[in-house]
Amino acid sequence: MNDTLFDLGTGLDEPRARISDPATSHMAADKSAETKAAVRAALLTLLRQEQTLTGSEANELYRLRRERNGWPEVHFDSPRKRLGDLAREGGAVVILNPNHPRGTETEYTLLEASA
């Protein structure tokens, strides 16, 4: 058995899959952990270029610019998720419309651009 599938002490970030999850979930979680930093850096680049992005815009622009920029291939919705992670963690990315109505996409920008 591959120890990395179930090793929660790798120091990569946090537990990514439950022990009870199938092996395919563990493999996907391990890949996500490997690409997470690169996707985040790509999103910061996209935000510098575009000023504001919604989650769907982040997904689409990442897909369109991935190959020429050498960004890792990820699940189509990963950029949106990583953008949300960056905003929740505070620091570089902020939400422009925090009280938006349900069904309206969240809009993100760089902290430095919102000041």
C-alpha cells in the first residue's frame, strides 16, 4: 500500500481525505496538495492582470492561459476553490461583494487594489 495515500503527517498542509475515503479520493487529494501553491501563484498573477475576478472567470482564464504559462493541469473548478481559500485566509485576496445575494458570484481582488 502507498503510505502517502493515508499519511496525514506529510507536512504538506492539512489532512486532505478521510481514511474511509476510497483510494481515488486520496490520490486526488495528494495531487491537489502538490499543485496548490502553483495554482495560488497563478491566481495572484491573474488578479494582477485583471484587477477583479469571479470564480467562473478564474476557472476560464486559468484554463485558457494554463499551457502557455506552464501552470499545472487541475480540475476545472480548482482555481475558484483556491481563490476562495486565499480570501478566507486573509492577506493578499479580498472579497469585493461580501454580502452578495445568493446566486450572485463572489468577486475577488487583491488587497492592495482595494485600498
